[in-house]
Amino acid sequence: MSLREEIRNILKENPEIIAEVLKLRPDILYDAIIKLTPWEKLVTKEDLKLLIELINKRFEDVIRRFEDINKRFDDVNKRFEDMNNRFMDMYKRFETIDKRFEDINKRFDDIRYYLDKRIGFLEKLIIGFNIPILVGMIIALIKLFI
């Protein structure tokens, strides 16, 4: 077995040795990180600022769009309110027309009552005039036969 393999086996069996060495010489860890890390792919402060600005612009655009949509809904709501007001006006007009028809119905009822009274009176007069005529005719016929 080679020296490397022996050291590797010892470190596998006792990993706390690695921790002790890194405590004593942390520069070994830093050098390893520097060699392993692709620095060109890490984000810088400027990249974060640009990202934040981009996100802020997008949110502002979304907010503007929502405001535009809200204005459109306000316009639609106003139109519905106008339509509602128009329907209310029509309803009031129909109520007025209904009241007029009720008044006309009352007038027709009054006229019918008045006509019924007058026609009843005329019927009584006609019957009243016809009775003497009938009586006269009956008397004339009786005299003729007697």
C-alpha cells in the first residue's frame, strides 16, 4: 500500500483530523474554494442592483396596467350606473303612466256609474210614459169591445 492510500484510509477513519488541520490553516480551504469556484459566474453588487431595477420596472409596469384596468372598470361601472339611472327614470315614467291609467279607470267607473244612473232613470221614465199609454190603449180597446 502506498503512503497516499494509508493517509487516505486514516482520514476516512478519523475525519476530525481534517477539521483540526483546517482550524490551524484555514488558508488551505480558501485556496481550494478559489480554485473550485467559477468567479465569472458569481453575482456582483452591480448585477443585483440591475436585477432589482429591472424587477422594479416590471412591477411599475404591472401596477400601471392594473391602474389602466381599474380605470376601465371604473368606466364600465359608470356606464352601468348611467344605465341604472335610465332604467330608474323609465320605471318612474311607467309609474306615472300607471297612475294616469288608474285615474282614467276611476273616471270610466264614475262615467259608467253616472250612465247607469241616467239610463236607469230614463228606463223608469220610458216605463212611466208607456204605462199611461198602455193603460189608454187598453181602455180604448175595452171601450171598443163593450
